[in-house]
Amino acid sequence: MPVQAIRWEENGVTLIDQTQLPERLIYLTIDDYERLGLAIRRLEIRGAPAIGIAAAYGVLLGIKSFDNTSSKIVFFDQLERVIQYLKSTRPTAINLAWSLDRIRGVAQKNQDASIEKIKEKLLNEALAIHESDRLTCAHIGKYGAELLKDGMRVLTHCNAGALATGGIGTALGVIYTAVAAGKKIAVYADETRPLLQGSRITAWELQEAGIDVTLICDNMAAYLMQQGKVEIIIVGADRIARNGDTANKIGTYSLAVLAEKHQIPFYIAAPLSTFDFSIADGTEIPVEERAAAEITNGFGKRTAPVDIKVYNPAFDVTPFGLIKGFITEKGVIQPPFAENF
Ligand code: MRU
């Protein structure tokens, strides 16, 4: 088992502060829901499934002061306020809303129970969301590993590993599982500008796990493909529309276009909790825009002129036609996606 991104402890959530990697492995224990929301916003915890898990635990933090002597109306008001606040922290990954809706559903189903009982049910639900993501990653790993032949070279982008999930990861879970089965797999990790999740997190996570990993800058991917050094591309996802259009970390779409040009299979590894069947296609996916400073102060110093105009979308949407398949916990879904989903 690689590193564990998040865990629930007696009235608190302990998580690895991912903004400190790879220099420092620091664990934060957070006992306040607003601070947890800030941790999601600041990417101290990040990755679609992991923020869903964190938010579910965050709800528990937001209602911890209530007991059976409290007013039920005030309790439910606070519950909704906390859910709305946590939902607002990041817009693109559907796992966040999915997990908070699950928590709200359990509260509604048990609305006639005592507050202590409701809190107990909500904690059990949050733990179940976490545990099921752990199992989901294992299944994704198992199905995905069948696609990897011994000796293959895989390219990945951003971080869809243990640090982004409740288990071994999605895209990286596939790699861990193939390696555990005795296959020799070499990984190229895209650096992933602007926040460098690929170099700070994926390269670190894979190196810690003893996987053969080579770091490249994002703009080197095309050259590697031209040289025949990439045989398969596997990335994660933040939201998948009904037709298969997929939002993932900015830079994913360009990899998919390059993959088509070089006839390299391009796979998305994602749990079913990342599918949003309420939207028809990728045009409906809200794409988070982040602060200009992430680009202008990239490497611990100013890297752009003062007052420069900046556009910083955190995600892009890959059209379904560029995707070879979706590796899910139920198996690999091939085109035609709308039908096969
Ligand atoms: O902004 P981030 O670091 O949260 O973006 C993460 C990604 O884009 C991941 O690829 C995605 O969430 C899948 S995680 C299994």
C-alpha cells in the first residue's frame, strides 16, 4: 500500500499537506470544517475522490458541537450550511457533490432519529465512502492492469494516485497492480504546470513505492511520443459527462490529441462516482479558474511581469472521441460510450 492521503481520527481529519511535498511529509490534523474547506481550496488535499472523502468527514466536523439537547431545526440548518460551504470549495470534480449528497441523503432518511444517532449514521456513511473508494481503486487497478503488458512504458499526467484517493489511486492504481503482478512497467510523469502535481506528488509517490518513474516537463510529451517512448497513456478524471467527454487536469486534452496523432491508446481511469449522468456533454462541466499567482509566482519566485494578464483554467475537457476506454471498478468501458455506460 502506498501512502495514505487522509484518515479519520477521534473528531478530526488527518491528511498529508500535499502543498509541502516533496520537500516535507507533513500531516495536518483538522478539527474545524471551515479549515477543512480551506485545505480543499488550497490543494492541501486534492484529487477528485480524496476531496469527496475529505468533504464527507468535513460535515462531521461542522456538526460536532450538537447533541441530543440541541434544537433539531438548528442542527439541520447547520448541516445544510456546512454541506453548501464544502460544495463551494471546488467546482469541477463531481465526487465532491456526489459524496456530500450521499451524506445529506442519510441525514434526511434518519431525520426522526436523535441527533446523536444521526451523527453516528453520518460518520458511518463517511467511513463507508472512504472504504468503498479504497476497494474501488483496487478493482480499477485489477481491470486496468490487464491492459499493461510486461515492459510497457506509460505516460500519466497530474496525480491520480494514492494521494488523490482513498486507496491505491486510479491511473496509478493500474500501475501499482501491474507491478505487483510482476510486470516491469516504466512510467513517465508529466510535471503538470502550474502547480506541479506530477513532479511534486506523482513522481514522489511512485518513487517512494519503488516504481520506475521518469519526470518530464509537459511540453516534452509530444517528443517522447514521436520517439516511440510512450505505449499507453493513463490519466484520472474529475468529471465525465454522459457522452464520455472528460474533465481532468489542464493539459490532459493536449495529451489526448497527441495520442491520436501517434496512435497511442489513451485511457481514463476513474470510479463511477466521477461520472455525471446529469449532463449530456463536456460543455456543461464547470471548469475551475484559479489565481493568477499560481502562474506568475511559479517556482517560489516571480516568473512573469507585474500586472501581466493571466488565464489559469485548472482543468480541460477531452472529447470522448479521443478516449480509447474508461477503466472503472466494473471493468473497462469501450466505445460507443453513451450506450455502454
Ligand atoms: O487540481 P487537482 O490536483 O485536484 O487535480 C487532480 C486531477 O486532475 C486528477 O487527475 C483527478 O482528480 C483524478 S484523481 C484520481
